[in-house]
Amino acid sequence: MSKFSVMDYMNSESMKMAQEELSKPGEITRVSVFDIEPNKDNFYGIRGIELLKESIVMLGGVQENLILVKNPEGSRYKYKALAGHRRRMACIKLVQDGYAEYEFVPADIKSNLTHAVEKAILLLTNSTQRGELTDYEKVMEHIETRKLIEEYKKETGQKGRTRELEAEYLNVSQGQISIYDKIINNLSEKLMKAFEQGKFGISAAYEIAKRDSTDQALVIDYLCEHDQINESDIRRICGSRIKGQVTTDDIPQLQPEP
């Protein structure tokens, strides 16, 4: 079987369709920001809204098209956002501040997209800000990238090497992918929410993920009274030794003679 590379993934059917949709205009129109539904698949944070509001006012409005898809008839919102979540939020805030002229934004309306293509567009349009992602967003991007790679493998019949391809695409080591997996598989729901809120970073998340539910409950209790937690705090609260982990102290042959 031929070598399976990141370019194979980028040329997979869903990714090709996403790239094609981004490169060609759909229906260009102006849309009320109150008719746009935020995308539930968008895990990227909405940050820097105040600065973005200032930029929009200085430029006289949003200069770049939001990328939207039409929702089914009878939906609460006419459209769903694929790209432009921050611009949508900034304009909503401006209207709420009394600047009604920013209610309508330029939009590129796409149609007949599969859910996989919609998710690929989300990933592609946010990939340029990868260096600015929070630790939580990096882990979530890992999940979505893996899903798209698995879809590609189904399309083509390729086998194995998902972790290698994902590491290449995200430009991280395979060891880092293992850390992401540990966090996703072992962190409790409450602690994932705390991770999303920025109460601890990737190193602390990994330290917590290595521990059992009793230790994780202790971390949750600590976070009820503190805004942040780090690795030193975790070891102080839960103990430096992880339950089930074997150390040299557990091996009689390695103990010094009395």
C-alpha cells in the first residue's frame, strides 16, 4: 500500500469539498446577525470581542464575509455559522450598545453541504489561529481532526497510522497526541468543563487524568474554593504517588539491605 501522508488527508473527499466551497462564492448577501445560529460544533473560544468591536467601527462595518449555511424551514434561526462566530458576536454586542447600523453583515451562503464538509470548513477556517489556541481548544481540535481522518480512511480503505497522520497535520509529536487521548478518556465531565474555563493548563490536565475518581473528586473540591490549580497543588492535595503506579519502593529486590 502506498505511503499515507498528510496531503492524502487534505485531498480526501470531505476536505477537498470544504476547500472548494471556501474558494468559490456562494450566495453573497447581507444577513441580520440575529438570524445566525452559533454552530454547536464550534469549540473555538470567542475571545477579543472588545478589540474586534473597535476594529469593526473603525472600518465602518465587517469587511470579510461570514460563511453560513441555510437552516431548514421553520428553524429558529435562518442560518448557521461555519465561519465568523467572533464577528457575529461583536456585531450583536454593538447593536446592544446602540449601534443598530452593524446589525447586517456580509455573508457567503453555502448550500447542500454534508455535516462532514461543514465540520471540515470549521477546522480549515480556524487552522490559521492554531498558535493562539487555548490548551482546551488544542485537545478538542485533536478530537475533530481524528474524526475527519477516520472518515477519510473509510472513504479510501486506508488502514492504521491515524496517530502519525494526526500528529503531522497538527504539527505536534505523537507523544503529545497520547497526552490528548489520556485527557479526553480519563478527565471527568466536571473537570473537562473546568479545563474549558481555563482553570488549569495541559500539564495539570494530564496530571489529573492519570488519577482515579477519588483523586479527581479532591481536585473538584479544591476548585470549588480556588480559581486555578497547577501540578504542585494536585500533588499536595492528592499525594505525589499515583494509585496503581509501581515505583522502585514496591520492588523488594531494589531495596537497600538493612
